[in-house]
Amino acid sequence: MRKPASLEALTKLGRVRLSKSFFMRDMLHSEIAQIHRLLNVPDDPDLAIAAGTKLCEELLEPLQDHWGPVRIRSAYRSTEVNALGNAKGYNCASNEKNAAHHIWDMRDKDGHMGATACVVVPTFFDAHPEPGGWEVLARWIDDNLPYSSLEFFPVYWAFNISWNEQPKRTIYSYADPRGWWAAP
């Protein structure tokens, strides 16, 4: 598939089903792109679809099946959108560091495919709003899913969940207790 250059092509890309519950359209929304009037579409749609399918089938679907609806906050970023987010200090890593993370259509420095989505699981947060409640979810994911990395945030226990061909299995939290997490 070519990079979309028309409404028809973008509609076709958005209709690609990545898993039973998620479509590519769900992954293309970007507040950075929206506010700065940028098109957030992959240069290599086939690579983005392949990585996104793994993320959705292996991580997001099982997460949703166990904990309830998963809401996508941010997922795919084009190199242009990500670079702008990095330059403006919007908590985006450099394009090199975000390759095979939020930039699904760029392999990492080791040539591996990967994808990241920042998600919220509202029913989980409602059940565990207490300080450190995110650790219950971290423990479940660590025990049950083939993730590469997780990063937790304080608001609604939003977190980045990453799939990669060569998983690192790391967990970091910006929420208390802050820092690298090790399973008890």
C-alpha cells in the first residue's frame, strides 16, 4: 500500500482492521498533528499495519478482554509529527528513539519492527485509583502479555504499551512510586 495522498486512500488505510476491535483509524489521531495542521499518516503503511496488528492482537485485545474497554490516547506518529512534538517539548522522544515505538513505520536501530500505543483502561482506574494502583496492572501485564516496554503516567494510570520483535521487558513509572519497576 502506498502512502495515502487522497481522501479515498486515507479512508482505505483507516478501514484496515488491525484486530477484532481496533482499526488503523483508531491509531492515527494525534493532537499534535491536529493543532499544527499536519497529516499523521505512515510513509510505509504496510510496515505500520504489520506492527500495529501485532500490538493490537498480542497486547491490546488480551488487555481489553481481561480489564474492559481500552481507550487509545496516542498511538501511531509520523516522523514529521513526532519530530515536531520533540522540538516543541511535547514529551516526544527523538525520531531515532521513537522508531519502532510511536513511529510504527520505521524499524529501530537494530532493524526490529515495533509499535506503541498510549492507552487508558477506565474500568481498571475506577477499580484501582489508590496511590500506586497502577502496579496491579503492571503486575498483570508482566505475568500475562508479551510486551516489550511499559511506561505508566499519573493521570488515569495512562500508560505506553509497546510490542517489539525483540522485547526488552522493561517497566518505568512517572506515577508514584516513580522509577524502574521490578515485580515483587
